[in-house]
Amino acid sequence: MTGLWENGRIGTYRGIREHTHQTGFGATVFGTKSIQPISLPADYEGLVVEIARFFKTRQPPISADVTIEIFAFIEAADESKRMGGIPVALASVTEKAKGVR
């Protein structure tokens, strides 16, 4: 999956379904000055901490708009796949998602 932003940023995601137990989880960040691999924990400790904080404070860790954008991005990727890989504008999917509130 590839996302292109108006400010020139590019985000890509590639999921490897097999052999993750051998390689673990991680990411690579490509910047203008360097490329950095990032190791990510294979557990859900960070997620559990944020869930507990949310239940305690009732304050979500990210805004509703960011949450909608995340789900719209995923839906745009799915829509692109359904349409044979053509680009799908995030704005079109975001507007649909906002209408569901």
C-alpha cells in the first residue's frame, strides 16, 4: 500500500505474512538526511498502556479526526484494490467516513 500526501511525503506499507516469527516487527524510515531502521516490539504493551490510560482518563490518545483519517486510509487502500489498483483520493473516502458519525 502506498500513500501520497500533498506535501510530498510518501508512506508505504508492506505486510509479510510468513516468517514474521523469524524477522520480528519493524519499520524503515527514509528521510532526506538518512535512512533508519526501527525495531518495534512484537507485543502489545504500548497499546495496552494507552487503552488503560483511556479508560482511566476518558481522553483518547488521538483525535477523532486522526482516527477517521486512519480508517479512511485503510478504506481507500481497500477501494483501490477493489478497483484494480487505481489511485483513490483520501478526501473522497474521508468525507464518507465523516458522514457516518
